[in-house]
Amino acid sequence: MDITILRIGATLASFVTFIGIMVWAYSRSNAKSFQEAAQLPFEQD
């Protein structure tokens, strides 16, 4: 097995992981929890 094939595989795995994180971060089901988390620093005790 050539080192180039390993590099290609690592690049593809990283890209698929990145796309997965982007889909998760921008999904509508997570929007409410992210909005609540964004307001935490501004809440008073």
C-alpha cells in the first residue's frame, strides 16, 4: 500500500467528518438548544 493512498483516505475521512459536523450544527432540531446556550453569559443569577 502506498503512502499516497493512506493520505487520500485520511483526507476523505476528515472531509466526511467535517460535513457531518456542519450538518449537525446547522440542523433545525439543535437551533433552540444553541440559542439557549448563546444566552447563558447574559443571564443574571
